[in-house]
Amino acid sequence: ARQGGGRPVWALTARCWLFAPTRVPPLGLSRHMAANRHPESEPALPASESSLASVVGSNLAAAVSIAAQAGARIDDVNEVFFEVLTRIEEISTLNTILDLVESVFLRALFHELKHISHQVYYHDTDDATKVAHFQNACALVEEYAPQAKQLEVAVLISTSHQYHLSYVSSPKKDLLRRWHCCLRDLIARTPLGELLHHPAARLPRVRWRLRVGFFGIDKLQKFSSVYRDRMNVIQGLDSRRFETFLIVSAQYAASPPRDLAGADLLWGSVDHVVGCDVHDLRAVLTQVGELHLDVLVYPEIGMHPLTCLTAYARLAPVQVTTWGHSLTSGIPTVDYYFSSAWYEPTDAEANYSETLVQMRSLCTSYPDLSIKHRVRKGGADYTSTLEVLPPPPTKLVCCMQTSCKVNLHFLRRTMPRILDGAPDAVFLFMREHFASATRDAISEALAGQVLFLPTLLFGTFRTVIARSTILLDLHPFGGCNTALDSFLEGRIIVTLPGPELPGRFTQGFYRRMGVVDPIASTEDEYVDLAVRFLNDSKERRRIERLIEKRRSVLFNDQASVAEWEDTLLLVSRPWVTLMRRKGGDGAGEDKRACAGWLPRLEFRGCFGCVCNV
């Protein structure tokens, strides 16, 4: 693998990792990261090793022709193979293109993963079948990975995050653990294996302040749910006790992304903003390892391949994740999952490969975005959306959560019955990522009384919520930010809690407010509550007034910031001895360890059954 004596390096190609003999021009997560890029600051990216041309090889002409016949025109054969597949909306066309993949291993792998990751299969495949196909994919990887070729390794690792698996209503801990162990073992056999355990990662150390890093590539760089959930926690950490590091893409090291609300405050609140070359995994692992962090927090493992691939390495004594993707990581080098007892079921520990920490607070200090982030009235997005919304007395039922959360089987069992009880209702869904066949199925189930709206600006989305009569929390994977947005607009969201964290945020928020009326315990009660609030305006207004009166406990929660501080200190104790300054004001120094420095550490950060560190 060497040319001219150059040492092999690993470089990140478009949605995959490429083994290359020398340092190559930057090849990046072009499609996945497009929303985060300053167009004028980065050159056009060259072809990827996981491009359509690379994956189908000599069958390229046939693949282009077949895709064109299905209406998916391909102007660039170097487009990432997975991106081409997302534009295919016919099952027969998808299968024909997959059959053109030259690698027998990749062809078999894609045919298993399509049931989870592709829109034309995802909504029509039941969860048990999805799990069975994913298990088959794991078995393929376990059997074939040791002999995988360069292209196969690159494409395989690009599938590391398995985003859609989290929306399957089935226990996922063992599935994810099996999958990630396979891929981590694969990387360990490459030149990157030497970086999977930083030599100083678990050495005891003495500090004046705890060094905490937040891995902010990619969702902390955009106005995402992860950004809103975590921004106040990061900003609120006490600088006298914590030295904070925000790890972002290199182009945001000097200044935050333009038009990202509140980013100036977040970037200015941390001690260090660390810019990483996201195109080079070796550089990322080396750079983060050299920060000598005490705790490394991953707010979004599973939403981007880089989050998984970096988490495979031991870069800090304590590595933590929390909900961004609200399920366990399944990665053995991630130690703790921070959550809240307000959301978790009684047997929640069984759902996590990490040690589960159930905070007594909400575990988030969500900002109140009720006024300053509303769009200007009269904008194109705002005007065009309001024009298509039917006027009163039509009752708008907002179901605008991401398409992956829509379970067609649950929808068919419940929403037609809601429509029977409220015949003048119109259901609102997001159009994005629904195959045309799925949109037709939803429209048929709801007798055509449905609108599919395009992706909206945040302020316009909030306006749609305000115009809605009620919202429906989808099941079994419900909403978190959508529920908080609905409360800020004073709207009811009817919820049926799911068995795991992703379906339990809304009921947790209601319990925190002391409002339990919109929480259902069965599908029949879910239907009855929706019909009741649609038809009984007096009762609906009573609950809306309660929400408006009590919602303040959900926002800018300082108890959550304090408990994050306490818990970070608690979980780091086996590895870090903190010294304290005399008087606590930095005027002098006392060389004693911090044992007893924060007495509340003995009881904060847990809810009866949290880990004993």
C-alpha cells in the first residue's frame, strides 16, 4: 500500500473512509454535511470511492439508464451511491440497481439493509422483519469483514451510524452492540487501530478544573434539535470548575456558522473551540486525543458516521453520550448515558449498553424560543404555507415529525378512527423523505383529508403549530423538540408513551408540568383523547391554559445545568483528582484534593438507581 515511501493514511471520503497511500486532497462528507458548509470557503469535492461509478463498476451505463427510466436522473456518476438510491421510489428499480453492484458482499449487504434504510421499504416493512434483516446484515459483516477489499471496507464503514434503526420498535441494545463491535474490530485491523486507544486516556490525573469536551460535529453546528437541547447546558457550566472544549469542523473554529441563532454566545462561553479536519479520521482522533480530556461528551452518536467512528476510540477516561439520537450507542468505549427519570421506564437500564444515569432534573435546559426566532410575516416560506392551510372551522391535526417516526401500522389503527370522530379534521404531515407510495397510503387511510407540507423554516413551522387545533405525538417513536415547541405555542399534543426513551419525552414534560390529561395508556384512549380535544373546545382551552401557566418549568432549567455539573464531576472521580482554590474564589491555592468539595455530589446526579461511582 505504500508508494514512494509514503506512509498510508486514512482519509474521509464522501460518506466513507478510504485507505490511501498518501495524503489526498480533502474528500468529505459532502452530502451529509452540505448544510453546514460555507460554499465560498471550500472547493468542489472530487469523486468518492463509494460513488455510483465505483460501486457498480462496469455496470455503470446500465445503472444510469435504469435510474433515468424511473425518473431519477443521474448527472454525475461520481455521486455517492447511497444518495442515488434515496431518489429511487420504485421497489423493482431499486432492486435492479442493487443487483448491478459488482461486489457479491456489498450486494448482499445492501439487500438486507434496504429494509431499514430505504424509504420504499421502510414504511411497509414491519419491525420484526426489519430486525431480522439487520441481524442478517450483522452476520454478513462478521463473516466477510476479515477478507473485505478496499472498496468494501470503505463502503461498509460509511454505514456505521445506521440512522434508521433507532426508529424500529424493538429492543436495539444487542443489535447495535453487535454491529459496532464488528466495525470497531474492522478498524482495529487497519493503520487506524493504533489510535483507538490513546496512551494517556486512562491515566490518573490531577486538575484545577475538569477538562470536558463536547464533540459538536455535526448537529451542534446547525439549528438542530441537538443544538437546542444542549446549548444552554454547555454555556452554563461553571468556568471555575470546568475547562470546556467545543469540537467542531475546522471552518467554524474561528467563528460560528452564519445565521445560527445563539451561536455567538455558545462559541464565546467555552474556553476552547477546536477545529478538526473532518475529512481525515486519523487527524480527528489524533487532535482530540491530544486535548487530554477528562470527559468527552458525544451529544449525537448515531446521527452521523463520524460520531460513531470517533466514539470507537478511547480518547478520554470517561466518555458520555446523551439523547440526540435517543437510544443507546451500543459502542463499548462509551461509558455513560445521561438521561432523566422523568422520561425513563422502570426497567430502563436493560435498554442501554452504557451505565444509565437518570437525573432528577429534565437533563436539558431548553431555550425559550417563543418570540425572537419567529420569522417575519410576509416571507415567501411563511406566505406560501399559510395559503395552503384550510381556514376555520376546519380542524388542523399536526403530525409534522420526521417521516422515520411515522409507523404506518399504528397510523392505520388510530388516525382513521380519529377522523371518524372528527370528520372536519385535516391531518398535516411533512412531505420530505416519504416515498410517493407511502404518501398515497397515508392519504388513502385518511380519506384524502391530509396535507403534506414541505420542509419549513423554523418560524413558519412554529406558526403551523400555532394554527393547529391539536398535535398528535407519533408512536412508538414520539417527539421531544416538537412537544416543547407545541407547549411554547400553548397547544395540546396527545401522546401514547412508548416502551423506550424516544417515545417518552412528551409524557415526561407533561408530568413535570403536572398536566396528565393528554397522556393515553392505550391506543383506544389515544383515539378518544384526540377526538375529545378536537370536538370539545371548552375542555381543550382548559388544558391549553394549564400548559400556558405551567410551561415555564420546562425551559431554561438551571437545575439541569447544576446536575450536569455534579454528574460530570461524579463520573470522573475514579480518574481525576480535582484541587480546590482557597475560599473558592481563586485568591489562593489549597493543594488538597476535592473530596467533599461539593457535598451535593453524594446525592445529585442520580434518581435512586443510578450508578455508584
